[in-house]
Amino acid sequence: MTEKKSLLIIDDEGDIAEILATLLEDEFECEYVVSGEEGLNKIQTNQYSAIITDLEMPDISGINIIKTVRENNDNIPIFISTGHDHAHPKVQTALSIGAQAALHKPFLDPDDLIATLKPHLG
């Protein structure tokens, strides 16, 4: 049996983060935090296979998380979770600066989420 890939989920709405972790727990080892600052602290002190970050949070935005991770030359796959459609300027900005894909809320089908994540996790 292969070891599960680890995911860090960052979302200021704890219930959303918990739901996402629950949907993905069969495939991935999930940990979640409820602020951008907590997320950056975890990223600095732990190794993750991928990060899922909310696009809009009150303390540190998902865009700033992507920028910080990329400035540290970290090629870890980063996905944004958002209620915006794919054409929204913030979604396009996140994708242009290094997010692999946008995961659109509400999250209904774990198979769709897994199909989006897995190709980026080698």
C-alpha cells in the first residue's frame, strides 16, 4: 500500500475546510487551518504534497499565499478554492501566478476534486 499524499487546506471558514478534508480523506492525508497566517506557518514548518487555499480570506489572501510560496522557489502544487467562476479576474490572477487549478465551491463530488488534484501530484 502506498503512502497517502499530504494536503494542507487553508480556508477562513472552518466548516468549508472540514468538509473539503472529509471529502478528500480517503485519498489524501488532510490537515486544515482557518487563516492564511496559520497556513503560511504550517508551510514553513511542514512538507506537504499540495496546498488548497481559499482565494479570499480576511488576513492573507490566497493570491498572497501563492506569491509567498512561489517566492521561496517552492514548486509545490497549489490549488485555489473559490465561489467565483473561472473567468473572474482574481481566479485568473491566481492561475497566472502559479496556481494549478481552481476548485469551485460548493464541493459536491469528491471524484471530481480528486480527478483535478491527482495529475499534479506525480
